Amino acid sequence: MEHFSKLSPEQQKGLRALLSSKNMTAAAKKAGVCRMTMYRWLQEPFFREEFRKQNEHLLLDIPLHLQRSSFKAADLLVNIARNTKLPASSRVSACRAIIEMGMKGTKFDGGVLKRDGVLDDLEDLLE
């Protein structure tokens, strides 16, 4: 997180707590201040603007984090699908999820179904 020269150390701690907590009560507790102090700080234009900017920055990072995590999730699904020691229902569910997510990865480009070379691979097989 950036250094906020216009924020006191206590406000910086409060801002970090706001950005990492599920609600105002939890943020106030984490920052070591009362909820009313947090609300008062949010009324201050600079604090409110810094909170907005940092929150926006965090939100922009979410899709990248999810994309990175999706590779691990896909590997886990493949491992479940291949694990013959697991119940058939678990394996079928994993296979279904793999297929559904694979189909959601498709896109239409000018009315033609495309999926990162899959269509080309299929065409090559049919020739």
C-alpha cells in the first residue's frame, strides 16, 4: 500500500483495516479505534478519496487473482475426475464442472464459435 502523507499513522492503520475487513465494526476493532472514529474519518474528503482509490485498486486485482487461482482449481478438478478411489458421484461432478467451464470458455466471433485454437484442431482432425 502507498504511503499516505496526509493521513496520520492511526488513519493509515484505519484505512488498511477498512480495506481488509468484512465490515466497519471489524475494521474499527482491527485499527484499535471505535466505529464512530472510522465513520468520522470517512467524512474527511482526503481519507474518503484514499479509501475509494485503494478500494478501486483492490477490485481491479480480483479478476487477475481469480484467473491465477482458476488453474489450481482446474488441476484439482482433473485430479478428482481421475481419482478412482473417490465416489463415482464426485468424479462425475468434477467431469461435469470441467466440461461446463470449458464450454463457458468459448466465445463467438462474427457468429463463429472460437476457443483458442480448439476449432482449428477439430477442423484438422476432420480433414
